[in-house]
Amino acid sequence: MINAIIGASGDMGKNLLTPLLKNLGEVRTVSRDASTQEWDQVWQADVIWLAIPRDEISKVLSGITLRPDQLVIDICSIKRRLAETVKQTGAASLSLHPLNGPRVPLNGQKWVMINADEVLSVNGNAQKIIHYLKEQGISFLPANSEDEHDFMIGVVLSMPELLTIVIDALISQYAKDCHQPTPDMAKLMEWAVPASNALFSSYVHSINSSAEWLRTDLITNAHGDLAASAAAAFEKLNHLTNQQVEEKIKHQHEVVARLPKLERQRIRQWIERWFVDSTQKVFSFHKNIPMKPKLNIQYLDSDKSKIFPVNQSGRVTVGIHGIAGCFTHESALRLAEELGINPAKLDLKFLVEAQRVIAAVVNGETDRGVFAMANSGSGAYVSSMHAMGSNQFDVLAIYGMEILQCLITDPSIKDVSEIKEVFGHPQAVSQCKRTFAEKYPDIKLTEGKDSDDTALCVKMIAEHQLPPTTATLASQEAARIYQLPIIEYGMHHDPFNTTTFLVIKKKE
């Protein structure tokens, strides 16, 4: 099967369709500047995907004649009777809509499939495509017609976009009426409570995640007349009495109460968890200030004094998985702080590997050992698991620490724009790829070897083993130890990036 993508340089074409369709065979791509020969090749493909704005499709398909066995698939957010335009080419038409955009994993995506029973019953290419997409873990929502699809998109996509304008107007008018300055977004997020945090986060996401042309199209060309419907609704609000407000609030509670209790609890937990994370981390990044990694203590020995017991000299020897400045090092200091122990009393031995940390404890060379066991994103550390399986020891503590990746540079660098490359441990680079793609797409990302520990990369910069325009990703502790500046905090794109650590002692 030969697939062709019209609009391959756009976000959906480049980041969703092209990598998705490669496993099906040849993929031909064209964009606005394609040659006549490239366009001719596209029109010969078995399946032609339309990943361009709705209003451009009529122009692109004008005068094009295709075979009945060919399949044209559009993925437009708003259809507006698009099937009629496609059918004029003579090809079969399949109308889909990926609801999640290009960056959500395929096995978590929902796509809408519109009135597809007929084309699936007669077109082999349509059958193969849908079967393949389902194999990737994509689930489908049926829509009986383009009108039904466009109405629902008006509710779930167009309405949130319109509400960003409503929020702006309402805040501005409210500030004016109250003789107060209009607060900016930073102040709104600093003052946010869970409900408003969700609202303003949605505001930011709507503006940040879609091109201006798409947002304009979603509002001005929504099914029916969304602006007129909004005006009529606001006119009704203008005449609401306090009693009517009370009645509407009561009705809202009754409607939401029909949802299963478990679902309501989950929503509350998600909103509250997002609130804590966003206010403490995500929306404090604009301040560019140091942040204390959060700990999630899962298990502590009943006698907490055993975890880091100081001897007569007032110190305890602790083996560390990694080198000075690694995240295990940072986690041990944070745990000591949580337990009320002065970190200066820890006599740290940096043993690099989990096997050496465990062996040192078993052989009595150190009093305690701290090593990483698993990461929320990458899973279990295999080397740690092997070492655990071949030794016996007592576990004193199990805890998770959020991994805050910091952009660390040569002292000569004063601004991110001066950085040409970021070199780092493969996991560190992987955890920050989306941040760089969105904020700093011109910076080259280079993954080192697995042995290129995050703190080791910082040491390499400090010792001038890397060019001054090369930065790395590591902990705040690494930057402190090697006296290098952190030019930006929190580069990781996963706000819940956590590594689990163990504290162990010799088996009694």
C-alpha cells in the first residue's frame, strides 16, 4: 500500500501521519512548494491523506480525477460537508478526526470516524487502514454525520477557544468595574486555587497548542453560528436573578452527581494533583529560581533513627549509586533533611554502580547504601535489580524523588540563545526533548553513552572537556558542586518524573 500525505510539513503531517504510516509501506509527501512531478506521484497513491486546512482542500482537489479504488482520507477538525468535495474526484472518501493531536501516544488516542460503514464494506484500503490504526491502540468514536461531528467539535473544541476570549473580556471588565489593574497570567496562576488553576491552564493550553489560523477557524467557522449562540446565552445571563443563580447551581450539582462517584473522585484527585504540581513547579518556572525536589516516602523503618544513624564521631558512612552531584546524591541529602538529620553528617562514598553500593554494605565497608531502583518513565533499573537479586540486606527506606532536570552551562554563557548544543545522559535528554522542541528548537540535542552520568557531564563542562557553547542537563546539586550556573530550571516535560530509591543496611 502506498500512502501519500498532502500537508506533510505541518504539525499533524510531520509528527503524526508520517511516522504512523511508515510501517505500511511507501509514504509520499507533498507540501506547498512541491514540484509538479511530486504532485503527480501523490495522485497515484492508494491512499491520499489530507492534512491541510479545510478551506484549502477545495483548491487542492479542483480538477483532480482519481480512481474509484483510491481512498482519500481527511483529518480536518471541522468538516463542513467535506465528503461532497472529495466524492467529486471519483475516489472513495473516509473522514477521520484525531482528537488528541500529534503528541499523545497512539495507544491513548481517540479518533472520530464519520459515517464509515459504507466505505468500509466496499473499499479494501479503508479496511486495511482502520485495522492498522486499531492495532496501534487507537480507539474510535462513531459519528453518524458530518453535522453531528461538527456540532460536537463546536462543543469540545470551538467553545473552549471562544471561552479564552470571554475570559479576557470578563477579567478586563471586572477589573475596570472594581477599579483594579488587570492581572497578568503570572499573577493569575500565583493566586490560583484548584478550580481556577484548571480553568487558566486550559486557557494557556488552548492558545499554546494550536496555530492561530486553526483557532480562528474553530471559532468563526464552527457548526451553526457559535458567536450568535454565545451572544444569546450571555443576553440571558444579563437578566439572571440571584434566585435563578442558586437554582442553576443546584441543577449543576444534580447533573454532576449522576456521574459515578469513583469518576468524580478521580477528577478531583487529578485536578488537585495538577494544582499542586503546576503551582509549585510548572508555573514557577518563569521565576527561574531554585526548587526543592519533592519526596514521596513509601516506606520507613519503624525506628527512623536507624536509617542514617550517626556514630560516636557524629557521622555515618553512606555508599552512593553514582558520582558527586548525581540524582541519587541529591535524593540522599533530601531524605536526610526530611528526617531532621544534618546532611553534613553523612560521610558519602560515591561508588558509581548499584552493585558496588550493595557489596560495600554487605561487606561492612559502609554503614548504609542508597541506590536507584526504578524511574516512573523508563521503568526498573536492570543493573540494580540484578544486584538486589544476588545479595541479602535489610531495607530501611523506600522513597521517590521528583527529578528536576536543570540546564547547566559554562560560566561564560549568559543567555539560552548562546547555547548551540546540549549533551547529556540519554535518559536526561529524553526527559527534556519536548521542552526543547517547543521552546528552543534550534538547540541541537545530543545523547551521550549510558556511562555519561548527568553529574559527569557537568564535570566535563567544568573541566572544559566540552565547548563553552555546549550545555548539559543535571541536578541542582551537580551545579553547586562544580560551581556552574543554572540558566534554566525544570527542563523536563513530564511534571511527574520520579525515581524510586532504596536505603539499605547489612542484614542482621
